[in-house]
Amino acid sequence: MQTKATRSLDEQDADTDRAILTMLLADPIPWKTDEVVRELADPRDAEDGLSRLYAAGLIHRLSTGLVFTKREAARAYAVGG
């Protein structure tokens, strides 16, 4: 019997996205994509999270491999914590 509640995939994705936003906002200079990937345990999770955040309009992704938050993301994070 399973005693621990299993987290849904959506919850895991939200945690990954939050972790990436927290990193990007903590040091508000452009990060290299590979730096973000190194900071997270699973490289695929990091890439997927960056893609979700980009699709949601919360980060910029440059062709040079740099990523950084948009102002809207910083404001939403400050308000919602």
C-alpha cells in the first residue's frame, strides 16, 4: 500500500517552473541555459521548464542561449510570492 501521496505531473512541473523563476529573479542578470540546467537535478526538467516559462511569456530566450525574466514575471512573483 502506498502511504505517501503521489504528486501529479502538473504539480512537479509547477515546482520546476517556480525553481527556475526563483533562480532567475534572485540574480537578475541573463543566465546561460546550461547554467540553469546544471542547477536543477534533471536536465530535461530544466529544458521543459524553460520552454513552459517562455511559452507563458514570463522569460526571454535569446538565440545566444541566454535567458532572463520579463518584468511581468518579476511583478507577478513579487505579488504572489
